[in-house]
Amino acid sequence: MKKALMIGALMLSSAASADSLTIERIFESPSLDGTAPRNLKVSPDGQRVTFLQGKDTDYEKLDLWEYNIASGKTQMLFDSDSLDATGQELSDEEKARRERMRLSGSGIVSYQWSQDGQALLFPLGGDVYYHQLGQKGAKRLLNTDTFETDIRLSPKGNFISFIRDQNLFVKNISTGEEKAITTEGGDNIKFGMAEFVAQEEMSRMTGYWWSPDERYIAFTKVDESPVEVITRSEIYADDIKMIEQRYPKAGNPNVQVELAIQQIGNGQRQWVDLGDNKDIYLARGQWMPDSKVFTYQWQSRDQQALELRGYDITSQQQSVLLSESSDTWVNLHDDLHFLTTSDDFIWASERDGFKHLYVFNRKGKMQRQLTQGDWVVDSVEAIDENAGLVYFTGRKDTPLERHLYSVPLAGGKITRISQRDGFHSVSFAKDASIYIDQFSTAMHPQQVSLHQADGKQITWLEENKVDKQHPLYAYQQQMIKPEFGTLETPDGATLYYRLYKPADTSTKRPAIVYLYGGPHAQVVTNSWGGNRGLLMQYWASQGYVVFSIDNRGSNYRGKAFEDPIYKKMGTIEVDDQVEGVKFLRGLDYVDANRIGVHGHSYGGYMTLMSMFKAGDYFAAGVSGAPVTDWRLYDTHYTERYMGNPQTDDDAYTASSVFPYAKDLKGDLLIYHGMADDNVLFTHSTRLYKHLQDMAIPFDSMDYPGKKHSIRGKQTGIHLYKTITNFFDRTLKP
């Protein structure tokens, strides 16, 4: 079967027949960057694959589709326009939540299956719809003027739960009866809601958890009153909004978090004692399968200690099941899995220097280590307790590729399941019998296929074959396969790089270094780079050498590779990037005097630090949405790596861009979204003023109404043209 899913218009405009890739054409088809279809899931009963797909005329307006595995047929389940033609304006809370979740588009942007695979739930227009398999249409379960958020099905599918006006509610699906679990929320008090840093930095998007038997619900109470209120401007094309936001800047107070467990039937509530020290983080929450013990992950403010605690709802006693500690920081993860056929659980830890999987019993005693070696596990993907297998993704073969592996629960040989070299992202059915594989390489956009658990392919879900009908086909002749390699720093660290060479290397060429450089990220992988990867291809076609290197501090190389940035951000990362430039200078086709640097977010910060601290190596730089002073950034992220500015003020000064700005030698362009609520626009405006006060010229481009990601097709075209034109002006003869 060539294609099972209908992903809409694969063809570009008629101009696509030309053999020249342009910046406009980078944005003209969703199949180029592999964004369609989205959010693919195997239903819990293993009978169908569901996904979100945009209309031919509007790729960003998403509908819900299904592919029936038995029949091989694809059909639209729900058209977002037919259910909600009004296009209700998102609430501010929902806008912020979607920004944290990196959800783009409109219409049906998320959905969930009931655990038995017999029903679907999806939010739309501030309300929620429920579809029972075998029945026509979708039932609207909420129809209010209030914009409800974090709407979810209960474990057995009898209820929905949601947040309304900062309170937690449940609603019986069959009877329609609605019950308020909390009523005291409002102003600075929020129930069942994840606070800003939990969403943005801990990837905890919720503040409540159902027990598997549906008798109890655990939830947080968040008091935001200790957090400083900042007034920031959101500058749009036609107006300026002054936003008062409680933003916990590094070194300042966080929210106060409490944890409660309430019985749904009688409303009896238990408060869990989190300890005398209230200046902590509640990082995760999860019930044990028997619904008798609720576990939560307690994290110290300095993030050097993490405890998995269990609270028994019958005895109202709790214990520490296990703990992790570090002299720098402990990374959070989502790899806690309680087994149902024994009293054991699987836990990921970096205690041996690399993220690996362990089996513990429920008293916290380690039973065995399942994986080990100088490589890292990405995440647990599925557990088949009947077959005694754990399926996980990791970097056992190379840090540049993600592969699917299995290992016996009892311990033993690790088996690689994914066979094609490249990058695999997988999603299993609930029973671990089949999985979806989203696969790509640096030269081929994402392909989606369905597989048995042993890796045997069942069918293509989206082959995305680059044939004559594919929008990428016309540009195959000019596509440049990147070279991957390693170089060694003077102190013995091995760094991976990626290099695009222009077709003509007979003369000295300018070079662009694209970087990110920050923690929990990786730039150099054998995977499709999306629009940004196509931009690099475009640059190479225009005669640039395009280079990236993953410096120390970045991800998937083990804790010792990350730790050198501790209390020294902007130091070892710049040193490693300079080593990359020295490597470039050693290539006979690179002009050592015409090397530029570009990055966004942490990459924007790295661009500034590289231009200011290593100006002899970089002739021009484009800094996007940069952090300029870590004192302005949030507590959980910044203090993890930099300590607390109350006690480590000198480290914060040394890691800010301001002491080094006076040494700018080359050409600099800074761009920023003027409604950014993550890296606040203040970061750039302070630097603007600082450079102006020193009479140092620079260029700027600011985007009205845009958040941190600076989304939008036309905006993206403008941004890419602005960056490219700047480098053409400053790096080309």
C-alpha cells in the first residue's frame, strides 16, 4: 500500500516545477517539513490510527481523521468547521497553555482516547466534544461562555474533568451531572492548575490526577501571591497591551504549592504533608495501579535533590520510595512506570552518569539495572508484561540517531528493533502489540509507517515518497547531503558536527554557523530539519558553507557532558563553538574572515556571547529572541544551571552578555517577538539601550504581536529573508 493516509495537497504552486528552491517555497507545503499528519495515535484497542490533518486550503485549521487498520480505509471523523463555525477566541490562559505545549494551529488541536478505546474526547472552541464509537456524531459535553481548559476523560471513561475559573470540576458523561471539586479558586489561588514554571520548565501541564478506579482525584492548590508581579508590554501592530503577569524571576519567590486528595463521592479531602520547607517544587504526580497510593516527585529549590514519595490514602502515611541527588542538578523525566503483574516499577536514573532504566520494588529497593553503557535512553515507549519486554528509544548505536529497542523485564540482551538508519519517534498501542514509527533522515522528510512490535512493517501510513508528485522532487539535484563527523577539543572532549558544503568549493566561501548550545537540546542529528533544515539547504545553494556543532552542555551525551555549564553559562559553550570555527578555518574552501553565526532563544544568547567574547572568529551574527541577563529569566530553568543569584551573583554577572558587549567587532542583527512572554522583550530592549549608550551600531527587527516562536507563514518568510539578506550583505564580497 503506497499511501493509507490522505495528507492533503502535496503539490506546490505551479512555480514548483522550477529547479530552484526559494525561501517562499520552503513554506508552501506541509509535506516538505513533515508536519502533516499530526498527533498520530494507535487506538487502545489496536484497531485504528487517528491523527489531526489540515484542510487543503488551510493547513493550520485541523480536523480529526482515522485510518482503519483492518479495512485500510481513511476517513475524516470530525470537521472542526462543522462543529464550531464561530472560531471562538481563546482565553488568555489557553493561549499561554498552548504556547507552553508548543501547540500551533486552530480547530481540533488535541484529542484523547478512552482507555478502553471506545470513545474519543476533543476540546474545540472552549468547550468539549465526546464521540462514542459506533454512534454518529459527537456530543457536546460543555456549552458555556467560560473557556474551560485541561479537559480530560477519567480512567474508566465515566467522567470528564476540567478547569473552570481556576477551580476543578468533574462531570458525569451519562447523567450530565456536574460537580465542583473545589470552589475556593480565584485571584491568586488556582486549583488543579500547573503554575508557569511547571508548564514551561518541568513539562507538567496539569495539576490534577485521577485514581485508576475513579474514586479519588489528587490535585494541587497553587498560591501565586508570593510571586512578583511584572508589567510587560505586548506590542501589536495597532495597539499596546500592558500585561500584569506573575513571573518568578531567578532568585525571587515561587508560588506556594499544596497537594490534596479528594474522594469524588463524599467530598472528603486529605491534605498531603509536603514538609516544613515550602520553597520546593512538585514536579510530577502519579497513582499506583491499585488506587491506594499516590506518588509525587518532590524536588528541592536548588534541584540537587529529587524524591519519589508515596502517600497511602488509607493510613494517610507517606514514605520516600527512592531519591536522586547531584552536585549540579537532577534532570526530570517521565519514565516512572508501575507494573500491574508485580509490585515493581521501572525508573530512569542518571546515577551512573548516563540515563538508564532500573527496576525497583515498591519499598524502593533496586532489583536490577536494565540498560547500561556510555549512551543514553530517551524514554520508555511501552511495556508488555505478558511477554516480559520493555520497549524504549535511545542512542545505543549513535547519539545522532534515535532507535527503538527492547530489553527483557528480567534483564538481559538489548535488541534493536528499528532497522533503517535515521531518527525514529514511536507511539505504541496500549497493549504494546503495534506501533507507529515517524522516521526521517537529514535528506528525507518524515515518513510514517505502522509496525508489529517486533519491527515488521504492516503498512505505510504516509510514505511521503519523493517522486515526481512530491514538492521536494524538483529540488533533488541541488539538495546537499550533509557530512557528519567529530572533532576533539584541547581538553579531550569529543564534539559532533554537521557540515553542508556548496557544490562549488573551488573558491573561498563564506560560512554560517547555526547553533543552539543550551541544555536539553541537540542540533546535530540525522533527522529532517523541517523549514530550518531547508533554509540551510538554501544557504548552501547560495554558496554558503553551513556548519553546526553540539557543544558541551547539550543533550544526549550523558551527565558529564552537560555539567560543565553549571554556574558558567556562556563559557564552555563558546569555547567549543570556537573549536568548531577553528575546524572550519582549516578547510581550504572556507574564508576564515567571513564566518557568521545564528541561533534563536538560547541560540540567540549564544550568538551574542560568541560575537562579544570571540569576535575574532565571527564576522557577523543574527541573534533571535535572546536571553541577555539570566536574572530576568525564570527560577526553575535558570537556578538549575546557575544557582541562586542571591548567593551566586558573580556567576550571573559573568554569564550575562552585558560585560562583553563593548567588545563587539562584527555586524550584529537582533530580532525579537514583541509579545514574547517566555524570553521577555525586555531582554532585547535592555541590550538595545546598552549598545546605544556605547554608540555601538547594530541592526534590529522586531515582530509586533509575536510570541517566542514567532509563528506564521508570512512572518516566517519575512524572518528567513531578513536573516539571509543580512548575511548576504555582511559576509558576501
